[in-house]
Amino acid sequence: MRIVLTGGGTGGHIYPAVAVGRQLTQEDPATKLLYIGTKKGLESRIVPEQDIPFEAIDITGFRRKLSFENVRTVLRFLQGVRRSKKLLREFKPDAVVGTGGYVCGPVVYAAAKLGIPTLVHEQNAIPGLTNRFLARYADVVAVSFKESERHFERAKRTVYAGNPCATHVLRASRSKGFASLGLPDNSTVVLMVGGSRGARAFNEAMIEMAPLLGRLKDVQFVFVTGEIYYERTTEQIKKVSAGPIPYLHLVPYLNNMPEVLAASTLVVSRSGASSLAEMTALGMPSILIPSPNVTNNHQEANARSLMEAGAAEMVLERELSGPLLLERIDTILKDKARLQKMRTAAKRLGMPDSASILAGELKRMKRK
Ligand SMILES: CC(=O)N[C@H]1[C@@H](OP(=O)(O)OP(=O)(O)OC[C@H]2O[C@@H](n3ccc(=O)[nH]c3=O)[C@H](O)[C@@H]2O)O[C@H](CO)[C@@H](O)[C@@H]1O
């Protein structure tokens, strides 16, 4: 099969597309993939690193308020459609998969206009602007939460498919995760990550926590700062600490997130949909700190669903401080029975066969 993947801006839109591509290649090594994204989005770095051919189009997102910038956005959208049509005519895909973020607007729209089968994947319980727009053109809208089907009444067909990142992460090697951190197998690892771009509040808490980490015995901490915060956080931690902290691994970004996740005992995280799909697939206990800056506060809704199932604790950003977080981590780690309960509850929410459900849909669409 020849498949065009598109979606981006942030990791939460990119990794589901990559996971679908991986699944198709695994099922049939002759699969040919092309990813269409933007130069500015994280996809321009992540996708080539995954050995998937990448082409960029120039496009910006709509402002929610009426503005002159939106006129320019419409013009860029039309240009994007023209460029997408050219790329699609050259590549001749059997189907196009869009995973959200404004870049997939012109690509999926162009494909629909050319009569190429299209599938849109929505990761969140409350859909984004681009996917809402595309729903009426796509042949299939795949949702990650059963309850979000109701937002896509105009779609030709909706499928409850989960998030394919869940499948992808289950293939990760735990030992490789420990080895990449230079740690022996079965070390206790606490991973702290503020989504694919990092978050200021997470970095502030990391700086406050760093000098206190020694209070927890035999625990290794992995702090993922996000690329833009790395330098400042490293400097600040140096300033507030007496010397190097041997059990702290400070990194800007993890290219092997599934492996490190598999090696972790507890995760402190934002509650983006793809991250949660990965954590639940692995049965990973977590402390979730939802981003307050997302459409319809959807990260808090995401976090609440894990908390109510007993898989996670939630800390709101306005309550967050380094000492409070360390206290919560310590309490959970000391309570082995609680950890086990959280693992079981998380696993129950996981949907590990998501990538194969989506691959099945694409094969069915091609045959039609
Ligand atoms: C601020 C914002 O707009 N957030 C949205 C964005 O989040 P964001 O892009 O942070 O998305 P998620 O948390 O859903 O997913 C992050 C993805 O990046 C990966 N990763 C992250 C850090 C790292 O160092 N290495 C790495 O590989 C994770 O494993 C995961 O696959 O998209 C999600 C899915 O549409 C939404 O639910 C979020 O609300």
C-alpha cells in the first residue's frame, strides 16, 4: 500500500501518524509512506528521524477571533491545497491519513477532492478545529474516546479505534530504556515530562525539586524539560544545588520515549491524549498535571477520567510546587499495594490493538 500521513505541530498529533505507518510497514514491508507536514512543526525533525520520507507545505492555523491574519490564512490554505494536490498526484497514495493539527487541513481536503480515500484520526475527547472541518470530507473519522463520536455527526463513517501510540509503545524494550539512562535493570525511575514541547510550570517545579531529590532513597529521576526550556532549567538547577546530582537525568527531549516509559515506575506528566494512551497501554501509574491552556480544558477532562478509574492522581497547575510534588511521589512509591492497584486500573483503560484496527480500516478503504 502507498499511504500519505499528515498531522503535526505537536508530538500528540505526529506520533499517532507515525504509529499507523509503522503498523502498516510491519504488516507489509512493501508499504510506501510519505509524510506531509510543515517546516515549523516538530514533525520536520521527528519524522525524518523515523526514516519516513518527509515533504513540507507552508500553512498557518486559524485565529479564533476575526482578524486580517485569517484572510492570509485562507490564501495560504488554498496554496497548501494546490501544493498538496501536486504531491498527491506524484505519490499516488491508496489512502491519506490525517491526525489533526492545522497542516492536515489542506492535505486531507485535497485528497478528498482528488477522490483518494481519507481517514482522519482524533486523539482527544473534544475534537480540534481542523478535524471538525475535515469530518464532512473524510471517508472515515476514527475516534479515541467513544463519547467523541457525537461531535462528528456529519461524518460518513465513524470508528472507535483508540490511539495507535498505545500499540507502538508496547513493542518498546524496557532493558533498552534502562541502558539508555546508564542504569541497571529494575532501577526505580520517576519520569517527569510536560508534553512534547515542555511546560514552564513543570520546569519551575523541577528547579524547586532538584535540591530535594536526595530525600527519596534509591530513586532515579528523569526530567524532560522540553527543548526551549533546557538551557535555563539546567542553569537554574546548577545554581540551587550544592553539586552534581547523580540520580538526576536532565534532558531536553527523549527520542526513545516508549523505552524510557516502559522502564519507569511512576510518571509525572501533562495529560495530552497520546501520552495517556501510551501510559494506559503500559499500565503506568501517574501523577497528571493538566495544561490549563488548551481548548475546552480537555486535558483536565482527560486526567479526570484516569483519576476516577484509580489509575492516576491529579494535581492542578495552580496548586503545583516542587515540595508538594515530591511529597506526592514519595507517598505513592512507598505504598506498593497502591502502585499495583494503579497499574491494574491504568492497564484496564489501555487499548493496545488500536494500530491494527486503523490498519484494517485503511486496507478495507483501499479495496472498495
Ligand atoms: C499544549 C497542547 O496543545 N497539547 C496537546 C498536544 O499535546 P502534546 O503534543 O504534548 O501531546 P501528547 O501528550 O498527547 O503526546 C506527546 C507525544 O510526544 C511524545 N514525546 C514527548 C516528549 C518527549 O520528550 N518525547 C516524546 O517522544 C510522547 O511519547 C507522546 O507520543 O496534543 C495532544 C493530542 O492531540 C493534546 O491532547 C494536547 O492537549
